[in-house]
Amino acid sequence: MAVPMADVVSQAVGLSKHVTGPAGDLTILQGLDLEVQAGEAVAILGASGSGKSTLLGLLAGLDNPSAGQIRLCGQVLDGLDEDGRAALRAGRVGFVFQNFQLLPNLTARENILLPLELTGSDDASRRADEALERVGLTARAGHYPRQLSGGEQQRVAIARAYAPRPQVLFADEPTGNLDQATGEQIIDLLLDLRRQTAAALVLVTHDPRLADRCDRRLRMRGGLLERLP
């Protein structure tokens, strides 16, 4: 049975991505289809260089496809310029990067507060404090990224992504730069927040522990996705 479009927060139809490099043209994605439903957790696995991160960036509107259509939070991205895509993402889409992407001159709290203020949230301060509490870092609110461990920096990045209460969160190798014990804590945190907020979660990972705890596991191969049992 077809999924109602209102329940689909991310959709790709016939998605292709081609780039030109020193060795000539390279096809990264070719005619890929994907639907992610509201509240669903989807893991995308695959070999390095298979196009997983490229797909994630396209789905989030961070890059443009060579062909195909992307729908994000009910809106088709075709024809939107960079500012239009950013406006669509604001408050609706969160993104967690493998290398955290925290602003070094802002404290943990300020890193979370900034995107809330940019979206015009009327309770930005309360949401930032609530997000810090959810990830267990209230006592580190005034610390700068350089004063935080890798796991703590990733917690701040996750808090920043979830604070605006997005409909969908994209995560690119969220445990990739962390040791096993810290990675386990981040896995628990991501999935706990997903349950609490009902946001869809789409993540790229090499970590089978994380993938196995998602609702669906997909593997990128030859520019396409295949479902894993």
C-alpha cells in the first residue's frame, strides 16, 4: 500500500549524481529511489566511496543532483536556490557531521543557541538549556569545543541538531571519530532522542551496532540502494 505523502519526510525519485574529475566522468548515484517515513530510523551502509555521504547531502538539500527529484518535508527542492533550501531546512531539518562542525569561538551553549536564534525561535534560550540537559552536558555549557572531549563535542552537535525539534535528522558517520565505549553512548543518545522527538533519523554508518538498531538497513552498491534483512 502506498505511503501517504504527508507521512513521507524525505523522498528521492530517480536520483543521479555525476561529477567530473581528473580521470574523467564519475557516476556516484544512478537512478536511486528512497522514501523515509515520519519517525522512521534508516541506516545506510556501504563501502567507503560508495556515495553514502553524497546521498545524505543531497537528501538534506546541501547539494544539487545531476538528475531526479528530491522532496524534503513535503516540498520539492527543484528550482530552489541555496537560500531557499536553507530556509526550508531551518527548524525542520537537523544534520550531525562526523567531525562535529562546532564553531570554535562559541561555547557549547552558544553553538546550540545560534541556529535557534537564526530561525527566530521565541524560546531559544530555554530550548538550548533543555537540549544541553537532554545530552547530559548542562555542567559543560560554558566550555568551548577545544575544552570538550570528542564524545562531548558530538553530544553538543546532536543537541544542536535536535534543539529546533526537526522533522528529520541526517547523521553522517556519527560514531566514526569515537572510541567504542563513547560510540555506544552516542548510539543510545541518538536513538533515545529519536524516540522522544518522533523525528525521522537517516544515518550513514560503518557501525553494525548502530545499523542493527534502526528500523531499516540499506546498503549502497553501484550507485543504488538495496534493502538488507
